[in-house]
Amino acid sequence: MSGIVAAHGPFDPQLGHRMLERLAHRGPDGQGARAVGPSWLGQRRLAIVDLERGAQPLGDERGDLWLVGDGEVYNHERLRGELGTERFRSRSDHEVALHLYEDLGAGAFERLWGTFAFAIAGEDGRFAASRDTLGVAPLYWARRGDTVLFASELKAFDREWRGDVEPFPTGHTWSPREGLAPWRPAPAGVPVLMRSLAPGEDPPAWVFDAVRDSLIRAVERALVAEVPVGVFLSGGVDSSIVTAIAARAAARQGWTLKTFAAGLPDSPDLLAARVVAEHVGTDHHERAFGAAEAAELVPEVIWMLESFDPTLVHSSVPNHLVAELARAHVKAVLVGEGADELFAGYSHYARHETAEDLHEELLETIAGLHIGGLQRVDRATSANGLEARIPFLDLDVVELALALPPAWKLTRAGRPAKALLRRAFDGWVPEEVLWREKAQFGQGTGMNAVLRQRFGATVSAADLERERHDVDPPLRTREELAYYRMFAERLPGVRAKGTIGRFVEA
């Protein structure tokens, strides 16, 4: 992922350059900035597509309209053909957004299929900022007087702006003329397939074929790049399925997939990842670390993560270390995020007795991904100069998964969590991994117990009672208060409510 900064209205370019400097980790391959009419655009670039001519801001043929962006547009080749290849000055997938906006204005974003955050400005005063439907690409904004300011991370903003910063809404566009407007709602998915079947009936074979084929296409799209691509292989079923698909695709193309794992020595995830890597034939790399090293990283990880939620912190430590390992070998990585939210993989989903209740919680969880699991994935990879690609959150996969009867996702005797997904990939992954019981990433790597004990001991019960209401909703545990203190010290001025995602279960 790259890092972007944009402003519309009265603006000091020196503020823009300070903000870009704080996003240097997101874009180690270059920096560009430009005043455009009453607006200002800047980008720190992570070069993945068109390494020579893809620098930003990108301009149109006349130099009247300019764009900065983050993320990927997966249908850019088809759109390029529709728009006319003679209009293009680069192979950048982002350039299609620029020319679509020339032709359609804000309606351009409905045509894009991908994960992105864009800001477009014209010398004539036109301006638009937009974010993808699920919020895979991060974007924050703040409004003060006649100035509207955008950036990829909270830490980019000067302290005096941070109290006004909010996550930019997913699937929305903002322009000075139209204000904030939705262009594509988050997939809500009223289940539409196979309504005639009783809840206990087995899915027909074609359902498993559809799930498998959709995910295979998504993985193969995510492998397209002009730089080396690998996979974060945690040892869980989701990343193992992504690895199995990607390894087959790489073998057909004549190269060997690189995979990366991290955890405490002999942690369950590390051991499972080895089994999968050997089974599918990847070039596997590991990063084992000790409890003391993990604990020492926590303050840095909280600054990187921009959150104090314990669940995110637990998983972000190994995520950061595996990203640090991977950056020596690749520039883009596929990750298994999103499967638990689509196919009901988390243990707390098992409490649901009815399909309707389960479906509602899945939709709520998906809507909050951009300030939860997606934030962890983005920050851990971007802090290490990597781009994360998330096949399970390809909209084809999302829309299919949400159209399936949620009764098939209920956990029951003889039907473990994510049974539908596991059955779709029977034979692709070793049995002991395919049917392995779900463990949160922090549990599987050994982080939960290590960090909870270490940092919970640094705060007294009296401290928690005195300070828990410093945050709304209140802090829940002594460990969370320890993390919040680090967060407030390193990111002063950030308003936590509405900005920082908090998991139900710490």
C-alpha cells in the first residue's frame, strides 16, 4: 500500500509535506506532491505496477486533472480498453480512475472493482475523494472551516488536527459540491441462493464448486504484479487455502511461491505452517521469536497499529515480525483475512441458534473490518514497505458468500466452523490443517498469554478503576489500560471513540 495526503481549501503545503514524511514507511519508492487549483495532492509510493511511469500525482493529457491513490483496481485492463488506450500515459491501474472521472465525474467510482482510496483534483476546482466498499485501503479525514484534509493514517495528521479526525466512510465519495455521498453500499447480502432447502439439508455440489472457483479467481488476480509476490502462511485454514491455490498457480507459471510464518518456537501456527508449506511445495521462511522480544516490540507496534485493542495488539506483533521477514524477499503478500467474517469462523459465532441472527452479526462484523482486522493487516505490511492483497475480500467472493444460506454456516454437532469453506477445498490442504480447530492469530502464535500476563501486571486494579472511563466505551482490562497509555503517549490528540475499533472479546 502507498500513502496519500490530500487537501481541499486553504492549506499550507508545508503541513502536507510534514504529513507525507510521517507516511514514509508506506512508500519507500518515491514521493510526489502538487498544488492543483484550490487543492493539494501528495503521495508516498510503493511501486507495484508500472515501476517506471507510475509515479504520482498522475495527470491527464492536458495536465488539468490529477490523482493520488492507494490500493489496486483489478478491472483496469478491461476499463482501459473501453476508455481507449491512446489516452493513457502509463500502465498504472490507477490511471483508469483518472480518465473515468474525466468522463463520468463521481460516477466513475462505481465502475471500479478493487481496493482503493483516491483523491482527484482539477485546476478548475473539481475535487473528489473516494474509498472502496469494504475499506480495505485506509483513509481518514478531518474538516475544519473551509479546509478538508485526508490521509492514509492517523499518525499523518498534526496533533492539533487529530481531535477532528475520523475514518472516511467506506463506499463513499466526498466532493465540495455534493458533499458526502454513498456510491456503493457495503455488501449486505440478503441470502438469495437455495431458499427452498431446509436448514439441515446438505449444500449441493455446485455450491462448493462456486466457492472454490470464486476464490481461485481472486487469488490468481491478486498474484498479478510486476514485483515478487508471496503469502503470509499462518498455519490456519484460511491462509493455507490461499497458499495452496497460489502455489498451484505459480507452478503453472514456472516459479516457486515464497511463504512466510512467525511465532514462538514450536507454537501451533508455526508447526502447522511447516506442514502446509511442505505439502504444497513452497519456498518457506520462518521467524521464531521469544516472549521478551515480543514484549519489547509492543510500544512500537501500538504506534504502528494505531490501536490499543488487546486482540489487535496480540496479532499485530507476529504480523509485524512476519512482514519484516517477508520484505527481504517480496514486495506484495497475499493474506487470509476475511474468511472468518464471511464463513463464521470465530468461536463466538457458535452461540447463535438461528441463521438470521448469525447473518446479522456477520454483516456487522464486515462493516467494522476497516477499523479492526483490516487495520492490523494494512499497518503491519505498510510499516514494512509491503502491499497486502486479500483474496477473501474480493467482491466476487464476498457477494457469493453473503448470498449463501447462513444456516449452512451455523456451528453444530458434526459441523465445525467454516465447514462449507473447508469442504470446498478438500484435498488441497493436509487433513490435519484443513480441519484444525480455529485459533485467533494471537493464540496460535503464542502471543495472547505472553502479552496479557506481562502487561496486565503493569497496571493495578485501582489504576483501572480510576482510568477506565478515560475512553468511551470504558477500558475493560488492566492489559488494555496499559496499551491505552502507550497509545495516548505516542498518538496524542486522537479521539478514540468512533476512530479506534474495539473487539467484543478482548
